[in-house]
Amino acid sequence: LAKLTDQQQEIFVDEYKRKRRSTGAMWILAFFFLWIYFLVMKRGGLATISFFTFGGCGVWWLAELFRVGGRVREYNQDIASGIIREIKSVS
């Protein structure tokens, strides 16, 4: 990020703010529903199974509450890396 020009850094920040996920919002969604599978992991099949089994009878739901923070950080890091690659390829 430090190697980018000021304009590129500004583009990065704007794009990252638009695409990133909030840990707090994802935790709330995971607490009430297992929507995290749709919103962060993009695993519709797993989300459907989880929905119809009521979160694996509560087991998946409980486990997911502890994993939300890491999943969101990983998603946001992937987003940041993709934005930087995109900016560098345009230059």
C-alpha cells in the first residue's frame, strides 16, 4: 500500500470501504441467522443445509459465532489484495 501513489491510495481506501464487511454486522447476522454463509463465504449450498437443519441443531450456529471474526478478517484481506492487484494492473 505504501508503494502506491497518493491518488491510488485514495482509490484503494474508497473501494475498500465500499466492499469490506463489518465484523459487528456479520456477528449479529451470525447470531440471529447463519447468513454469514451467504454474505461472506459465498457458500449458498452450505447456507441452505444450515437453514434446513436449524444450524446443524445448533452446533454449526454455536461454532460459527466463534469463527465470524476470523472469517470477516480473511474476507476483508482478500478484498484488499484484489483491489491492490486491480490498481497495479491499471497503472
